[in-house]
Amino acid sequence: MYQGKCPHCWGENLDYGTVEFYDDQCYFPRECRNCKAEWEEWYSMEFIGHENINTEDCLDTNQKENDS
């Protein structure tokens, strides 16, 4: 398998379609601009953790509930 290359002509001038998700996998529809081949490029997904982005509002909401 050659990620990021056309499986037909090995070209790198590719178009990506919109990602589609299925359970713990996803794929991108692909098209080669050189030879016009079309295929799907599949990936597996694995949960690796959380990153807190905005916890300030969560803390404020919890505090307001406890203050009531």
C-alpha cells in the first residue's frame, strides 16, 4: 500500500473527497488528476485520550448548581 499515491500510476497529484466514518474506521474518496483513477483510502481510528478545550464554562455551571 502506498499512502498518498495513486495505486494505478503512482502519481501524487490527487484529489481528496469528504471523509466518511464507519465505526472505528474512515475513508477518503480519492481521484488521481493524472490518470483519473478513483479509489477509497481507508484508515483505522483508535481513541488515544481527551484534551480539555474549554472547561471554564463547565466549572461555572457546576458551581452555580452547587450554590443553589
